[in-house]
Amino acid sequence: MKKNLIVALLAALLTCGISASALSKSHSGILTMEVDLSAQAQGQIARLWIPYPVSDRYQFISDIQTSGDYSGIGVYTDRSYGTAILYAEWSKDATSRKLKFLFKVERQEVRRGALPAQEPTWNPADYATYLKPTSLGPTDGEVKKLSDTITDGKKTVLEKAKAIYDWTCENMYREPKTVGCGKGDVCTLLEKPGGKCTDISSVFIALARAAGVPAREVFSIRLGKKPQQDVTTWQHCWAEFFLPGYGWVPVDPADVRKKMLVEKIDLKDAKTNAYRDYFWGGIDPYRVVIAHGRDVMLNPPQKGGPLNTFGYPYAEVGDHPIDFYDPAAFVYRITYHEK
């Protein structure tokens, strides 16, 4: 009876012109990042790059504040993906190198339901960036063979993406011992399919691109659910594929596998099916998007080679990069405050 009432209510709202997205959840708060490079080698120029979140359809960024003892600071974008970057530097004479960066985020749940089965004519060349291989995500060889097997008989982008999503949910698994979010080394992962969010998302993306489905990573920081939480290590990555005539559709097989691990449920469990349905086009509001792209050249350019991912702050002292996977040595801290 209750279910029938909910269905009737949704139908009534849609009849009145209210979209289902109007019923989606939202979450807000303030993220504060504090960086201290003072303990790193002295007598050299120190440079810091931080992913700089921007407003979009599903998140509103406001009340941005920066402070510190840097000698220069600015906001830039990378040339390939348009990711915004907060850049700061300290002179070689600086003995203290501190920066504080905070912003308020209002985040909306994403529910991309009722995906159209009919595919309009589209030009893959328009999405060439999201079809090409990356240094750790090839689209030929064994990846192409597997992709062809998974998508055998599938004709449309939607059919191929769904087949690859299902395969990823069923064949990858979460490995808690993985450092950070994982490197996303697809060939290694196909041999040993355990990792964290970047790993699992990267497998989906490489298989999708090999099948001619435009796909990309989305890098984020999870938002706390308590009034105040340390979220320094709460970086998260998921994937999106481009559905012609509709737009970018989020998928998060990594969170499906995380839910399975945390809740100790298997693939046949009804709760697993519910999570698989939700994360096929759905994303919860407890995350803020901060970056896109792989093999990233920052702006201003870093001394080191292209970054595999830019989901963490990145710093160089002299010509030497600092290990961003180790916030205790870096040193940085990210906190969430309810607002």
C-alpha cells in the first residue's frame, strides 16, 4: 500500500511539472585544507598545487578563502581537461611555508534515471579526449580483447556501457591495503583485480574507451556526515560515460564493491542489487568534485612528469616532488565542518 502511494505521489509531481531530481537529497558544509611545507628542505623554492573546486550543475562553491605566508598565489586551469588549480609558491629564503584554503560546498545528489535506449547520430571525434588511451589505461591488446568479449552483440553506447559496468561490479573487488585510491594500472589490475576507487574506475574507463564509449574519471573528496570530521584521506574517484543525446552519466562500481566489503554481502544479495542499480546513474551528495583527467600537466607546469591523477595536493621543493600519499610527512590536513 505504501509503495503504491509513493508511486502515485511521484506521478502526481511529474504531472505538475516537478522533475524527479527535485526530490533528490542535498548536503552542505565547509572544507578546510591546511598545508605546511616548513619541514621540507630549506634554501629552495617550494611550489604547491591544489585541486580547486568549481560550481556546476550539481554543486555550488562559495565563501572561498585563502591565507598563508606564500610569496605568490593564483588560480589557473590545465589545458587538457580544464581542471581549476590553486597554485602557491614560497621563495628559497622562506623558513615558514603555510597555506590555508577553505570553501563552502552545497552538493546535490545525482540521479540520471530513465536513460534513453535510442541513440542519435554522433561524432566520436568530438569526444576524442575521452576515447584515447592513457599511460596506465591502454585500449588495445588484452584490454581490447576483453572489452570486445564483454560487449559482444551490444550495439549502442548505453548497451556497451551497461555490460562493462556489470562486468566491473562482478569481477573487480576492493582491496583495503591499496595505497591511497590506487594508481589505476589497468593491465596489472586485469591480472589481479583488487584495488580501490581509482583502480576500479580505471578498469571501467579503459574497457569503455576500448569499446568506443567516451568515459572519464571524476576525482572528489567525500564530505563528512557528522558536525566535524577529519577527511584528509577521504579522496574518492568514480567514472562517467557520455551517452549521445543525453550527456554524462555517472557510474560508481567502486562504491558498489566497497558497500559489499563493509556490509559483508555478496553479489547475490538483494542489497548488492540495490547498490548496483543506484550507482548506475546515481551519486550520493556526500562528495565534492575537485578534478578530472589522467596524465595531467599542471599550470604552472610542474618539474616532474605528468601526474597520473590530480586528486590530491601536489608539491615540489626544488625539483623534488613530495609524496602526497603521506599527508603526515607532506604535511596537510583536510577537515569538514557542518554548515
